[in-house]
Amino acid sequence: MTTFIILLRGINVSGQKKIIMSDLRTMLDNLDFYSVRSYIQSGNIVINSDITSPIKVSQIIKEGIKATFGFDVPVMAKTFIELKEIIEQSPFVEHSDLETKKWYYVLLQEAPNNELTNILQQEQFPNERFVISNNCVYLSCDQGYGNTKCNNNFFEKRLKVQATTRNHRTMMKLLEMAEKN
């Protein structure tokens, strides 16, 4: 049995692509996923599965959402081990709770092209720092994520990979939930 963290992108934002979490949990149960738990209304789910491939799990859930709710949603699946490694490899060192409120994880569907990564890493932006790895862009926003130039869409366009972003608190909560699953 493999524990997965499922991250949906762009649901329940400004009344768009509305999915009630209890309905989503029911759908996942019906797709033979186990110990289904959700965190807040923005598409953060922890499941167990007999399937071991994150790509296969993502595809099953994406197709299930399309069939059940009638719209396409980008779906990313990370194993518990992947998520734990992403958090452990963060270049930002915890100084205080105030600092961690500035940290974001732009989770990448696949490893970005090395040339695009090298070009982007040469750029600097006021009040924003980022470090690009194979599966995550670690982002620190001194002025908050709502005011950042380096948002999810920015990294998707520049690195040409699908991504979804979560704050540090959400990542820690998902890791805690996955440890208990």
C-alpha cells in the first residue's frame, strides 16, 4: 500500500470549478482508494492505494473528476516519501513562524529542462528568492504570495512544466496527515 498526497489545481477559486470535499472523498472511495482524507477546500487530499505509480494515480483521479464533476482539473500525485524529501531538502532554514509564512513550494509535475532552469536561476527579483530542484521550486516571498511576480503561472511558463503551489503550513499539515495514513 502506497500513501499519496493528491494536489488539485484551480478548484474552489472564486466560485470556479466547485468541488465539495465530501463529494470528492466519496468519488475517491468509489475509485478504490483507501483512507481518504482532505485538508481545507482547495484540493489537498491524502489517500492510500494499491497502485504505486503517481502518474497512474493522477490519471485515474483526473478522469474521475471529469466524469463526476464535468470539468478538467490538473491533478498531481506525490508519494509520502517524495513529499517528505521535498520538505527536507528546502534551502530555507526555519528562523521563526513569521519566516515560514513567507515560504512556498511550487511542486513540479516533472523535472524542468536544465537550460531553462539555468537561465531562470540567473534572474533576481526584489523581495523574492527561489531555488529550483528537479521536483520543486522553493520560493520565499518577503511581501507575501499575493504580491509576488514569481507565482505558479510564472514558473510554469518559464520552466515549461505543470506545477501547483502550496504554502509551508499546508505542506507540513499534509506531511503530518500522510504519516498517520
